[in-house]
Amino acid sequence: MANQFFGALQKHSNAKVEILNNYFIPWLRKINLGSYSMSRSLVIDGFAGPGVYEDGELGSPIKLLLAATEFCDQCDDNGWKQPSITLIFIEGNKDNYNKLKETIIDNWQAEFDEEDYARLPDYPTIAIQCINNTFATAFKDLLDDIKPGQTLIPSFCFVDPFGFKDTPFELFEKYLSNEKAELLFNFMFEEINRFVTTKNSPKLMETYSNLFGVDDIQELQDLIGDHKKDARKKIVVDYYSRQLLEKSDAKYVLNFEFKKNGRTKMFLFYSTKSTHGLKLMKKQMWKVDDTGLYLFNDKKSADQIEFEFVKEVKDETMRQDLSKLIYENFAERQVGIEFIEEFVLTQTIYPIENYMKQSLKLLEKEGLLIATNRKKPMSYPDGCMVKFN
Ligand SMILES: C[S@@+](CC[C@H](N)C(=O)[O-])C[C@H]1O[C@@H](n2cnc3c(N)ncnc32)[C@H](O)[C@@H]1O
């Protein structure tokens, strides 16, 4: 399977790296430009892969590193202070690990020391560590180094395994207890789903208990019962979401489904405490799929052309739907625009951009709201108040 995977970056993997990259670049900017002192951030790629595929396509660690160096260039061009960015790449396979290191050495003239740390001569504020170990061992070591009372610097962790044996929930729970820690986890649904109801292998059941962070996987098995297909999928995915929301410190969890040849392969689970992070991730996932399903389907997207007028009609229908949701939630109340934004972000499928203000306009045209504290009509700037009839 591994060879086939690396032969050429498959389409659904491509969309996955696109979401990662489109999120990570603005995340770096937000973290680093938002602070007055020397800004620091940590990026972990837990199953890094070789970095470059046989067809030349770039994998996640190289995309992350390129984004970091480009951001440093941008800071240089604008006279901003240089951000301190640490990237940790964990890769269990020796060949992939060597290939990744070689790519970093060849392209950035990095010099690795005996502990596998490297600085890039042209980017002295970027530090890289490549670790040839299993994810769970390396990640546990890293988390164990955080002393009680300390918290990690702002961090983003991407976990993209082949299977599900080495991604125990307790490590994510510990990681997410840090103040500004975000996780993007590729939950390998198809493989997980295959044996999740097994009752005759104590070892496998223990692996499932570790994956879901429960003492006994029996509870999930009982919930699944005789459910099949979509109903079963929903139970498994909701169960994992519930664990993240209830057992870890993540405040928001968003997932995005990937289908290949009509079958669900995986779900990207994003977990954060930050509404800014949630807003940004929704926006980036919406770019990959703007139907509201949060789904990438390789069959559907085969370079299909969507006529502009079809898209406009679809967007308009969605805005009408959102305006209804907003009105139902806020009728006969007066609230600050930030409350409406939080509602749209956390309680609806819609992203903020292109939807929230447009939906408010629809309501205002119908005479269903009055806004104050604004300079221009039909605008909803920060600080404005909205009174719903
Ligand atoms: C799905 S690939 C990662 C692809 C990569 N994220 C990308 O976008 O290019 C999974 C990688 O994890 C490595 N791997 C497998 N088991 C591992 C483990 N337990 N710990 C760390 N790496 C592992 C594999 O060798 C493989 O390179």
C-alpha cells in the first residue's frame, strides 16, 4: 500500500494537502504578526512521509517548510521582525526519513547535527528537527518535556497516518490541553470502520479503545449495533467528535470527509480552542467543497466546470437559508455583530466570508432588522448593533 501511495500523490491526498497548506499559511501570519514580542511557533508533522513524491509532487513537510520560508521572506521584504519557527518532522520509515532529510539538505543547505536538529543558513530563525521514530513515542517524549505549569508555544500539529494503530487519543488530549495548540488529524475511517465491531480480538479492541480514548470500546460497538453504511459512519464519526469535544480541551471540532470511487476513505478532524482558527479552517474547507457537505468526492470533482450562474443561484439559496437561521435564532433581540458571527461560525455549516453579511442584507431588505453604530447603509462593521424585529 505504501509504495502505491507514494507512486503518485492521489487525488484525495492532494485535496488534503491543499487544505493543510491553505490553512497553515494564514495561521503562521496570524500567530506571528499578532504578537509584539519575538513571535514563536511550533509545527509538528507526525507522519511526515518522504517530502517529495516520485512524480515530483510535494508532500506535507516540504509544503510546511516552504510556507515558513516564504513567510520569513515576506517579513524581510516588509521590514517585520523575523519569526522564530520550529518544525518537527516525525517519520517512522528509515528510507522516507532519509529522503526527507536529503530534500531539506539539497534545497536549503541545511546541516543536521547528531541530534537531527538543523538550521537553514538563509533562514536562521527557522529550526528543524527530523525524528526517525514512531509517532506515538516521539510525540509522547515531546509532550513529557512540558513541565507542570508550562504551556507549549502556539503550535499546529498535523497527523496523517496510514492506519490507526499509533495515534492514541490520550496524546491528543494532552497536546490539546496546551493553550494555543491546534490539531489536524486524518482519521482513517475506512480502515477504522472495517474492524471496529470486532469482539474476538482483545488486542485489536485495546487498539480501538486507545484510538477513541475510552476504557472499553464496547460502548461504541453497542451504539453501532446493526446500523449499516451512512448511519454507521455517522455513529463512528460523531463518537470521535464527542470524545474530542468532551474529553479534550478543544472547544471546536470540524471534520471534512474524503471519498474515493464513491467510498469514504477518511475524515480530516480539525480541533481548536480558537474562533479565529475555526473561521479560517471553515473558509479553507469551503474552498475545496462549497456545497455545505464538507466533502471531497473524487468522482464529482473530475475537473467539472460549474457554470457561474449555477453557482450564483446556489450561493443565493444558501444565503437565504442562512438568513432564515439567523432570524430564527435572534428574532426580537438586539445583539452585537460579534454574537451573530459566533452563531454562524459555531452553529451553522456556513463560513463567515461571502455569507454572513450578505444574509444580513437580505433580512434588512425585507425589513426584518435594523442596524445601528455604522457609517454606511447595508454594512455590518465590527462594533455595529443589530436589532431583529
Ligand atoms: C500517509 S503517509 C504521510 C504523507 C504525508 N503527510 C504527505 O502529505 O506527504 C504516512 C507516513 O507515515 C509513516 N509511518 C507509518 N507508521 C508510522 C509511525 N507509527 N510513526 C511515524 N511514521 C509512520 C509512513 O512511512 C509514511 O511515510
